[in-house]
Amino acid sequence: MFGKDNNLTNLYSQVKLSIVKFAKYESIKFKHITYY
């Protein structure tokens, strides 16, 4: 039970991290596009 919960939490944090990275990358790209 705890193992499953832990895996789920790890997965969630990994997904959250990649979403944050993606959002940062997208916003930088967006700024880059709007800059030019």
C-alpha cells in the first residue's frame, strides 16, 4: 500500500517537474517569438 502511494507520489512529482520545465521552455519560446 505504502509502496504504491510512494510510487504514485514520485510519478506525480516527476510529471509536475516536467510540466514546469515545459512551461518555462514554452514561455521562453513565446517571449522569443513575441520579441521578434
